Amino acid sequence: MSQSTKHERMDPKEIAEIMESVSEKIPTLIKGVLDSFFSPEAAANIGKSVAVFRKSLIEGGIPESEAQDMTREYLQTLTKWSNVMRDARINTRDE
């Protein structure tokens, strides 16, 4: 059985319509994802996340100084991801 009999070929007009629809929806999707990283709620959630992380380390028996270092590293990781998302946000605005 040949490849052409297995799959029906799409009409170029259909492909164009799909691409147009996708090109309209993708920027909105990206904006929503980026905004979720830079809202006041996101900032509050990061603060809560860091606090819960530190508390669980201490409750788990990690010495205070190690818990502080681990928490700092955790926050740095979150900050790096935030920077990646910020850079992506800037790049999407330039286009």
C-alpha cells in the first residue's frame, strides 16, 4: 500500500486556513503564559513557594544554614526561569 493511499492529501487552501487560525491563536496563548509569570499573583505565589520550601527543609531536619543555602539556590532557579520567560516576552513584542 503506497503512502498516498494511506493518507488523504490536504487541500492547500485548507492548510492556509489552518495556518491563519494558528497564527492568530498562538500569540494569545504565549501572552497568557508569559503574563502568568509576571502578575502580582505570580509574585505572591513565588514568595509562598520559597517560604514553604524553606519550612519543609527545616522541618525535615536540614540544618538552618544548609536550608538557607538550598532556599537561595531554589529562588535563583525560579529567577532564572523568570528571566527566560521575560526574554521570551521581549522577543515576542519585537516581532
